[in-house]
Amino acid sequence: MGYVVLIPLLPAIAFAALAPLPRSVRNRALGVAVAAVATSLALSVAAFLAVTTEAGHGADVAYHASVVFAHAGSAELGFGLLVDPVSAVMLLVVTVVGLGVQVYSLGYMHRDERRGWYFAVLSLFTAAMLTLVLADNFLQLYLAWEIMGLCSYLLIGFWHEQEAPRRASIKAFLTTRVGDAGFAVGLLIMYATTGSFAYDTVLGGLAWAPGAATAVALLFLFGAMGKSAQFPLHVWLPDAMAGPTPASALIHAATMVAAGVYLVARALPIFEASGVALTVTLVVGSVTALLGGLLAAVQHDIKKVLAYSTISQLGYMFMALGVGGFAAGMFHLVTHAFFKSLLFLGAGVIIHAAHTQDMREMGGLARHLPVTTGTFTIGALALAGIAPLSGFFSKDEILTVLLHEHQYVAFGVAIAAAFVTALYVARLWFRVFTGPVQSEGLREGHAEMLAPMVVLAAITVALGFASPAFGEFVAHHGEWPAPLMALTSTGVAVGGLLLGWFIFGRRSRVLNTRVIKQRTGPLYDVLVQKYYLDLTYDYFIVQPYARLASGLWRFDAGVIDGVVNGAGALWRQVARLGALVDARAIDGVVNGVGTAVRSAGDRVRRIQVGRVQVYQGLMAGALLLLMTWVIVKGA
Amino acid sequence: MLLSAIVFLPLIGAAVVAMLPASRANGARWLAALVAAADLVLATVLVVRFDVGAGFQFVEMAEWVGQVGIGYHLGADGISVSMVFLSALLTFLAIVASWRIEKRPGAFFALLLLLEVGMNGVFLALDFVLFYVFWELVLVPMYFLIGTWGGPRREYAALKFFLYTLFGSVFMLVGIVALYLHPAGGTFDLLVLAEAGLPASFQWWVFAAFFLGFAVKVPVFPLHTWLPDAHVEAPTAASVLLAGVLLKMGTYGFIRIAMPILPDAFAAWQPALAALAAISIVYGAALAFAQTDLKKLVAYSSVSHMGFAMLGIAAGTAEGIAGSVAVMFSHGVVTGMLFLLVGMVYERTHTRMIADVSGLSARVPVAAGLLAFASFASLGLPGLSGFVGEFLSLLGAWGSTMWPGWVVIAAVGVLLAAAYMLWMVQRVVLGVPSTAVEGIDDLSGRELFALVPLAVLTLVVGVWWDSLLRFVDPAARALAAVVGGG
């Protein structure tokens, strides 16, 4: 299975080949990027099949190879490729969505003058995500994680001539890096505790002390909260929508933001050794699932609705992991990756057609964009959790595992969040697809844009039925949803959709926003202001740091450098005084002291001229004194 | 003879270049470049022929001033090798990058070569007096480079640089003599002194003297204020070598001299070193964030990065020391790139003010791309060289006896580095082109020739850490064993 190395390598080569080319050549070589990820997909399928065969023989790891790339002290840092059920599934997710997005982008970006660079960065991103998925140790995971941060930065700020993408890109990089700093310290503690980063060592059979496990797990969680946009580090993700829409689909919905979930899932044994860390994960996920969903319900920008929805759905995954529901969390990650990228790609067509992202300026698109409407509706219903689409199955698994672990509060939160999800899905759907048409020249997307959407929609329809098989595959345990649970969750989802139809489907929309505002009062403001988090961070962190920095600069120039300059000035004064005394002395004593004094005076006077050699002589004098002192003192 | 050749070939070159008549400016250029290239070839030979596992090699030993036991003693371990290669490479590239200097080119290039003599000598000397001679030798050409070819405040900056460093090195000389006069010392040979077993109380005082000498050079907070002035006024080539190589002499001094000769004092000083390192990291990063001048930003970022080198040293563990050397190497390469690029931008726009330069990527995509590349390397992006040393320093520091709080503060410094670097990239590289950027040309072939090797090195070391660590790690382990860091 040596071909596994090609899976991340091919997109990396595509990046390396495209990046140095001149723009005009690069723009005509997009096929390189598409071909690379397509080949990676084919190889991933092969790897997946190999794992299924192995799994039949009772072995989990189908392929494992590694090389050491760094020796330092007792540290041997390795770069590995590990193909087991989880990574095999993730390989498929990343390459399928990655290929879909690249094909789609051929249509979506075909007029952009820097499309070559865009495809290059998409390739680098894909390579990094595949490297992360295949990692056999946490350091490699971290390295790939950071490279993805770079790609995210580059794609969010792709249209950097405008202010908003520029700001959003730096915000995304720094916010996620706050989490990364925690992750990094977690790695330091892991190494100090276990002497290794390798999964084999730190996950397999190692008895973690609860204290160390808690520290490492919580710091990893902190990193995951940055990358996977969990409350309160989620603030970068909605702004990240300033990037090209297909990039949002790939990075900020389907794959990179899932990296945090993947990290926690991989490190789950450490979380379980801690216990506390599991609870914290559950709380973070619960809070995010509900609060993110509420925010999605008040956004007018279609991409921001989807962004907050992503935050909320990622919260679900953390909830599952927080009760040790490895299979449930991973399955939701997989289904969400497909249906959310489908929704984003559909949103791209909608935005192109309507020439706006504001849903208040949309309406009646169903008649003009049949394919988009059909596929988008499938994605939307999957998000809402309507049976038998994939989102229903994965959400159902999460609810089941929460109940099974007796986490009734979290279960209640999950039900509430499911209701809110269905509500904002209905709000979005009715606003965009029904009502009066508000734009002219509505056109369906290019074939290369629609084809990936159709494929993703088909996966969204079919994937749910793999639910028990998935559980069996990654965790040796899978079953169909229990009828009562299925009825409950579907009932909640239908209820949310109905309420959404009641509010947004029947009456005039503009009026409605105003009415809702009046009825809910300050609560609505809190949501519109995104819980005032951005303002809080700006006021209590960003601005104080900027003030501190310029204050320190004044301190540096005034005090620290002032001491240096002051010492220099003082010395000049001493020298001048010396010269003065010298002159007086020579005046006063006509015949006496003679030439020795005069030469000494000359020497001092020359200091004023600032000649370097003289200073050196002076230093030599000081040196003698000091030397004597040190020797006397030390010996 | 290899090491002597590496050290003194540039001296011969400098003498010949200096003696060329002013009318032969072009000859001076080519000759200087050839000599520097030949020296780089010799340094490469050293790298290739060096046996990574075998301690000091290519040792040359001769009596120099026999009566007092001053010897001519050269030798290279893995740390020396990496530093000498850096010095030879940056000198060559600095000469290439200064090709079009118009003011007295002969003298300029002769001084650059003279500087290389001192730098190479410091990294290869194993006799204390020899070390000191090379150490001081570096001051003179740098003083004239800043003072003659510098910006408007060049005289102030040059004198400040000279006096500040001299202030430090005077204390170092005190330490050297004290070691010699001590009954257990009595030699100037560094390797012999390392075996001397000096009493701890004596070590403490000598360490204090060495600390002043080395810390000024690094520079460690609060002894850093000469650095921004020197950088801002210095011509590009001098900035490159100042940040790229001269600062490393300070950390190299700790590694080669203070730690092995004074291990007990090192243990006593470790908390102070760790604290100053962590403070330098965040302090330099905060000040870099506040700068309006590109060169000052890079200068303060150097204070921050050299803090990581100090952190690894303070750790005293093998990982930490290897990380420290990796920071030194990477900072030399990456900051070299940054100063070259800032100089190239300045030559075209005649301004270094961040507020005046924006939208480079739209007008000069190659220069902008390399500037962004160097910035990401500088902020420690994995896959590029900056991350290697920072990570290993942190790793070594966490595993050491120092207070973990300093390590956490240093980790925050990584975040702050991203803040000032991206804030710069956002304003300078991205956005809509400003008037100063209108109509400027992208990099010439010669400029690319100076930058591309550094970019390649950044990538190679960043991806394959052992390409650098295989030289550094054995020496770091040996040193860690001496200071008890394991």
C-alpha cells in the first residue's frame, strides 16, 4: 500500500508546480490541480477498500509507515502515514468534497484573474488536510493543522483589494492561533509526560495520570475550539465568509473546521482518562450548538446563516465526543461534510444568480433554478434532520448516545438546537426560493457547478443508510435508530419547519423581521450583535494590546534607551568638567606638574571629539580596575 | 588548514580589494564576490566533509604567544559548522545584493570581507584570546559600514553600536583574564578550561562578566536599544549581516563558552536567563507591533526571535540547545531575506514607512510573494525553518527545570509574532497599491539570485529538520550533558 503516500503528495506537487508559475500560465493550468485531487480520490477509494478487507480480518490498521525527520536530544520526531477505518473514511470525505469543490470552482471562478493561485492554494489545503488525516502522531497533526491555517488565511483574504476580506483573514488566523497556542502547550506537556507524540505510545495502553491527561486534553480542546469554531473562539468563522464561496464550502464547512473534531476524536482516550475534559467538551459543544443555532436564525446574509449553522453542527459533534460517542461524532462529521458543502455550493449558484448575499433581496428562485433548488432542498432537509436523509441518522445517533449516557440536560439542549436548526432552515428556504422574484436575469449555474452538487445530493440521500455499517466499521458497534427516538427527533424537526413556514412562509418577509424585533425586544439585539463578543474582544484585548504596544515603545525610547543616552551624556559632561579642571590647573600651576598633566588633558579633551580609539583606551583603563576587583572578589 | 583558509581567505580578499584604485570599482565588485563565493565553497566543503558524530574536527593548533599560553587553536563542531556556513552564505549574498552601491564600492566590499574574517573566526576559535580578537575585529568594519554608508543618523547609530558592544566586551575581557589568573585556570584554551573544575563562587562572577558581553550582542532585554538604531541606519548589507550573523555571536558565546566552562554558574543563572528570554520574546514582539518603519519592525522582531534562542539556552536540555541553534540559523536566513527585501523596496519607493507602502502584490508580485513567504517563515509557520527552532526551544524549556510560566509566556510570543507580521503583510503586501508603489519594477535577476537560495534553505530546513539538526544535535547533547540538562 505504498501508494498511500501519493494521496497527500499529489495535491502538494500540484501546489508546488502551480505556485511559482507566472499568473497567465498558471491560470491555464488548472487541470493540474483537478487531476491531482482526482487521482488522490481514486487512491483513497483503493485505501478504503483495503481497510474494509482488513477489517473483515479483524485488524484495524491496514497500513502504517513512518520516517523520522528530526532528532533532537531524546526526541525523535516522525512523519507517518496511518490508514485505519477513521482515516480511511476521512480520506474519502476530503477527496470527494475536495474534487467536487475544484470542479465547481472551474465554473465559479472562471473569470477571476487570479484563479490559478486560487487552485494552487486549494491544492495545498487538500494536501495539508490529507496529511493531517493520515498522521500517526500529534505533532504531524499540528504541523498540517497550521498549514491549513495558512491556506484558510490565503483563501479568506483572496480578494484582498477589499477591506473586509483582508480583515477577516487576519482575524481568522489570529483567533485560531489563540487556540493553536493552547494546542502547542498541550503538545509540550504531552512530550514531557510521555516522551512521545505517537498515537501508538500516547493512546495505546499508556496509563495517563488524571492531572496530566486533564491538562493535555483541555489544551487540545482549546486548540480544537479555535479550529472548529466553538464558542467563544467561533468569531472568525462568520467573517471568513468573505472568501470565495466554494472555498468556504471546502474549508469553512466541510473539512478544515472538522479538524478540531478529528483531533478530539483521535485524542479521545486521553479525554476519557481525564474525565473532566470530557465534561468540558460536552459543555462547550452544548453551548455552541444552541447559541450558534440562535445566531443563524437572525442572519440575513445567506452565507452567514450557513456559517453559524456550521458552528452549531460542529457543536453537536463535540457533544457526542463529550460523552465518548466516537462513532456518533465522527458520523455526523462525515454526513455534515457532504450536506454542508452541498449547501454552500448551492449558495454560490444562488449568489451568482441573485447578485446578492442578502436574503431580503432574494425570492422566488425555485422556478428559475430547478437543479439548485432540488439539490439545495435535499441538503437543507438533511441539515434539519428529516428522515431518511443522512443528517437525520447522524443527529439521531448523537441524541441516542446522549440519552444513553444519562446526559439529560445536554439531551434537552440538543433537542432545542434541533428545533432551532429546523426553524432557520425553513426561514432560509422560504425566503430564498418562494415569494416574489426580486432579481433579473436569473440563470442556473454552469454544468461543472451543478454536477458536483448532484453528486453531493445523491451522497446525502444515500449515506444515512450506512449508519449501522459506519458504527461497525469505526467502533465495532452499529445499529439502526430506535423508533421512538426517530419519531421524537423527526417530530421536533417537523415542528421547527412548520413554525418556520408559519412565520416566514406565509406572510410578507420585511414586515416580519420588524414584528419579530418588536416582540422579542432586547434578546433580538443581543443576537444581532452576536452576544457582543466581537466588541468585547476588540475592547478588552485588541485595543488594550495596541495601546500597550505603543506605550512600551515610548517606554523603550524614553526610559531604557534614555538610560543609555543619559549615560553617554553624563560621560560627556564628566569629560568636559575634566577638561575644564585640566585647563584651570594648567593655568594655575605655571611650572610645576608639567608634561604629564598636559598629555592627560589632551587625552580627556579628545574624548569630546568622540574618537573611537580613545574610548577603547579609556575602556582598557576601566578594565584594569574591574579585573582587579573580580579577581580579588572571586578568588 | 581548511578552517584557517575559511577564516583568512576573506582577509586576503579584503586587502586586495582595498588596494584597488577607485577607478576599478567593477573589479572590486567582482573580486569581492569571487572571494566570498570561494569562501562559501570552502564552508560547503567543511559541511560535506564534517563527520557529524565526532566532536571537534579539522582542529588546528599552534603556539602563538607561548610565554603566556595563548595558542592559535581552531576547531569545528556541528554548531560551529552551521554558523560558519550561515556566515559565508550571507556574506556572499550581501555582496551580491549590494552590487549597485555607488559610494566608494572598493572600501565597502573590503569591509564586508573583513567582517567575514571576524565572524568566521569567532565561530571557529577555540582559544580565548583568539576568540576575543575576532570578536573585537567584527566591530571595526561594522562601525565604518554603518557610519559611512548609513542613513541620516548614521554617526550616532554607529557610535552607539560600537560603544555598547565594547562596553559588553570589556567585561568579557575581564572574565577572560580572571579565568587565566585563577589557579585552576591558567590557560586560554577553551577546551582545557571546560575541564578545569572552577569553584562555583568564582564561576558566578565570571559568568556575570560574560553575560554582559554576550547579552549585549544577542541582544537581551534591556540591553537591546542599540539594535533598532543600528539597523535603521545601516545599509542593507550591513543589516543583513548584523541581524543574520553578528547577533548569533552572542548566543554562540553562551553556548561555546559560558555553558561548558561555567556549568555551575549556568545553573545558578538559569532562572534569570529564562526570565530575560521570555521577556525579550514578548517585549520585542509588542514593540514590533507598534512600529511604523519596516526596518524597525524587523529589528524588534529580531529581539523577539533571539529571545527564543536564549530560551533554548536557558533550558540547558539537548532539545533546547538544538532549538536555540536552529533559531539562530533560521533567523539568520529568514531575517536576511526580510532585510534584503525591505532594502529592495526602499531602493524603489524611497520610503520604509509602512503607511506609505501598500499593495505590493498587485505591482510587484514576485517581491511581494517572497516578502509574504519570509514573513510566514518568521512568524513560525510549520514547514518553514522558523518553526523548527521555536518549537524545539519550547520543548526543551518545558522539559527543563525552569519555571513553566516562562514557557507559556514564550508560547504567547508565537501568537504575538503572527500579529505583528500579518499586520505588516496586510498593509504592505496586500490591498490597493499606494502612490509610492506605482510604476516600480519587480525584482531583477540579480536580486532573485540573492533571495532564492535563502528561500530554498528556509523550506529545506523547515521540511527536513534533520538537514540542520544532524549537525547540531550531537553537539547539543554533549553540551546538555555538561550542564546537567540531560
